[in-house]
Amino acid sequence: MGQGAWQKKVKVSSDGILWHDLPATTASLNLGGDVLDDTDMATNAGHRSRIYGLKDWSVSATSNWAPSNQGFTIVRDAWMNRTTIHVQYLPDGTTMNGLEGQVLVETFNMSGDVGGLETVEISLQAAGPLGPAS
């Protein structure tokens, strides 16, 4: 039986020890990897062959702006100072099924209408391997 998506959490940390929630309204973990063509025309017998290349991953989140949220401060400061931070993607809100790794902040976009909520779009790109959350 599945869990409700509302239990999902995205957490950030500047040191990998003290974690802060991002008040995300949507979030996604994107996993990718290169598949390289290593076909040898002399021996391929009419078939292509491929091998695995580098892995890649990223986390993106949309949030309602909350000026007192420490997670936003960590992400914004990392973007300004061009430093890495840690992220946890917890699909059921627990570390048991979650993943974590170090990231670079690619974007921290704020926008909103005069009469609407201010929102924040965050894009975090891998700066190393992705592993089980601890």
C-alpha cells in the first residue's frame, strides 16, 4: 500500500548534520545517466552495443516564501557564496526510504504577483554521489 505524497519532505543542511525543512509545495528528484555507444563496426554483427557512463541527479522544489525559514537562508547563501550544501529527498517523510547528497545551487528564483503569494523555485544539481539518507 502506498503512502500519501503529502508526507514528502525536502531538507537542506550546510554541514550534513543539522537539517532544515524547505516549505516545498512541489518537489522532484531527477535521476539520470549517460549510455554511451561503444559499437565496434568490425565486430558488431549488425548490432549496436552500449555501456553505462556517468550518473547524474538533481532536486528541484517550488515553495511559498517564508522569510524566517532557515532552509531558504542556507540555499540562498550557498548560491551567493558558490558553496556546496547537503540535500535530503524523503519521499515518505522519513530517512528510511530517503536519499541524500551534496549539491550546488543552480537557481534560487523568487517571483509573485502584486496580489499573490511570493514563491521560490529552487534547482539543486549533484556535486557528488547520491546515497541513503542518514
